[in-house]
Amino acid sequence: MDTRLRRDVRFLKLYAACSTAAFAVLALAAFRQPKAANTKFEEIDVERINVVEKDGKLRLVISNRERSPGPIAYGKPFGYAGGSRPGMIFFNDEGSENGGLTFTGKQGADGKYASTVHMSFDQFNEDQVIVLQYADENGVQRKGLSILDRANVPILDLVKQQEALQKMPAGAAKDSAMKKFLEPRPGEPLAAQRLFFGRDPSKAALVVLSDKMGHPRLRMSVDSLGKASLDFLDASGKVMRSIGEQP
Amino acid sequence: MEEQLRREIRRLRRTNAAAIGLLVIVTASAFVQARAPTKFDEIDVGRINVREPDGRLRLTISNHTRLPEVVVGGKSYPLRGGTGVKSAGLIFFNDEGNEDGGLVWAGSHTAGGHEASAALTFDQFDQDETVSIEYGDQNGRRTAGISVMDRPEEPIQIFAESAMVIRAMPDGPAKDDRMRRFRASMEARGALPAQRFFAGKRPDKSSTVMLADRKGRARLRLSVDSLGSARIEFLDDSGRVTRSLTGTDAR
């Protein structure tokens, strides 16, 4: 009796030692696995990929609509919530957004559709300055390449000012503060389109070069009826010289 | 003796309890870990599918072999790669899971030289590419630039269905005739694409900015040709130059 018990205990001890050792090896292996240099897959399904620097700072987010980020500066979200920009969002060395490539489009129950495919590069700490885009509201299309100037004001400051303005009670004070906010800073508007290449909602093919206030000054166009012209304009939009098909 | 045995059993019980406890914690933490983003320093893949929660494709990133079929109107058509170019890259899909653009590249030596291309394209809703930046190269005959196209209002699925039928036909006069009639009917109902804008370089080694009318006929063109001569030209709808401005014109 006694010897049998002793044999059982000895067996149990051995079993406990073995299973503990096996468990330790397995646990260690499980934790070590992600450190393998290259993980190989034939095909994977994901909702979002974050490409991060060693310190965890975002460099690139590739995601579906639901998991797409809102604006981020210095690693912190600001402005509006995520969930509206499926595609890719780019970030600079400081973890601030500096461009993206997004694509959306759907038809509503009423048969009307809206679609936008967009790639943009942002000015440092500002918004987009190079934009390649196709935007379509149920057949009304604007598509091409734009180049913009942006004021030398950090986008975070602008957002803070805008949020403060929105909190003001409605009235004359708010209106004049809003007007001041939208006015050009000394000599430069918040944003000015300097160049457009493409096709506008009037179905004209266009090259438009604009001054630093965003006013078109030189325009090449072939309109929806096929009429070609090369126009010089003044700051108010009046055509000063027009060169057409006939001398 | 009896006392020692009892002590050992007690110790075994304790070890066992501790091991089970540890197992529970590790297992639980493994499951928790799986819910947070999974971390890799580097991965090798044949293809990545970015999907919406309902499984709809939003983006594929893939090698050539796994490049997805064309998906329009919710249906796949094996129409890609008809030219034999082995593109790889990114294909974009809209909120309805239909293709709406891509960023693809290819390049290889061929028996006669080489063939290379790279393109970023944005598609009109339920249609084909409408904005593109593209480089194409056939044995040194190179085009590179940005184009804007007008596309018909009708869904591209109409085109895809016909293309599938024609592709399945045996080569010969019947197929050629069918192709001609198909093109003629598209032209008759105004369903052919029209390039409205191009800025870039052409195979004749000119650089150009071209604006076209709604039928895709160049009507205003800025160019510097391979010999360095610069001009602005106005053209009529038959392609005849009606006015030409150059640097030596008297004002």
C-alpha cells in the first residue's frame, strides 16, 4: 500500500516536472514567434495596416472606411472623427499627416451617385497643396490636377481658432470674428489655387494659372462646344486679351 | 514516512494549482493579444486584401499572379492583362466593392527589347479611368504624362459583357466583324471615351499640353518638338491647324 502510494507520488512528481517544462518551452516559443525577421503569408485579409516607425509613430495607414483615421498632428487626433477616408493616409517624420490616397463612391436609393478618388500631398503642418482628383456628383464632374498655395499658419492653430469661433454666441461679434478669420493674412489668403489642369463641371478642358490671391490670370480652354481660346485676365476676372482660333 | 508523503502530495497540489493558474493567464492573454493590432517587423505576402467589416473588398495590394479580376457591377470579369503586361500593385474599390482605380507597375525584357509601364488611375463611377498619370515604354518609344478622359454615362458592365462574348469567339473574319459592329454601335450612341486633356511627353519626343473637344479631337496645343521649336496651335475639328503662334511671330 505504502509503496504503491510512494510510486504514485514519484510518478506525479515526474509528470508535474515534465508538463511544467513543456509548458514553459511552449509559452516562450509563443512569445518569441513575432520576433521572426520575416513573416510569410500567401494572402491575408485585414481591415487596417499601420506602418509604424520603431518608436511607434505612424508613417502610413492603409485601411477600410470604418477604421480610417481622422486628421492627426504630432500623433494626436484633431478636427473631425475617423471613418470617412478609406485608402491610404501618409504621415511625416513627426507623426503628422502629410498626404493620402482615398477612394469612395456609391449610389443612393434614389439612384443618385457620388464618387471621389483623390490623391494629395500636404504642405508641412498644413493642408493639401498638390491634388490629383476625380470628383463626381451624379454626373457633374471636376477632375484633374490642382496646385495650391497655403498660408504659413499651422493647421492646428487654424483648427483651434475655428473651434473657438464656433463656441462664440451667435451675433455681430461672432460674424465679424468669422469674417476676420476667413480674410487673407497680410498678403496671403488661407488657400489659393495657383494651377489647374483638367476638366471642369461645365465640360471645358482647361489650363488655368492664377495669381497668389487665387485669381485666374491666364486660361487656356476648349469649351463644351469645342471653342478654343487663350485668355489673359485681370484680377477681377475680366478678359484683357483673348487669342482665338482666328487671328 | 506517512508525514513526508503527505507533505509531498501537498506540494504537488500547490504546484499543480499554480501551473493551472499560469496556464489560464497565458491563454487569456494570448486571446486578448489577438484583439489588439498584431505586430510584425516585416511581412512577406503574395496579396493583402483590405476589407470592410461585411467582407467587401476596399483595396488589394498584390503581386502579378494574384492581381484580382476586374470587378464591375458586383461581378468579376477575367479581362485584365489582355496585352500580356504583367502588372502588380494596388487596385482600389469603391463603397459598393466595384473597382475605381489603381496604382500598378510592370517592366521586363522581351525578345525584341523591353516593355515597361507604371500608372496611377482614377475611374469614373461605374466606368473606366478618367484621370491618370501614366508612363508607357515599348522598346524606347515612351509616353509619360497626365491625362483626363471623358467617359460615357452608361455602366461599363455593358462593355464588359460584350467584350467577354467577343473574346470567347475564335479568331477570324466573324470575330473581326463582330468587333467592328460593337465599336460602331458604341460610337453611334456616343459611348466612346474622349481624351480631353494631356500634359506630358510623346513618343515623337515632343513635350506638349493638349486640350481637346468632347469628341477627343485636339483643338488647342502647346508644344516644344524634338528640335526645340515651340508653338501654340489652334486646330479645327478635322485636325487642320488654323492658327499657329511661335516665338518669331511679329506682334
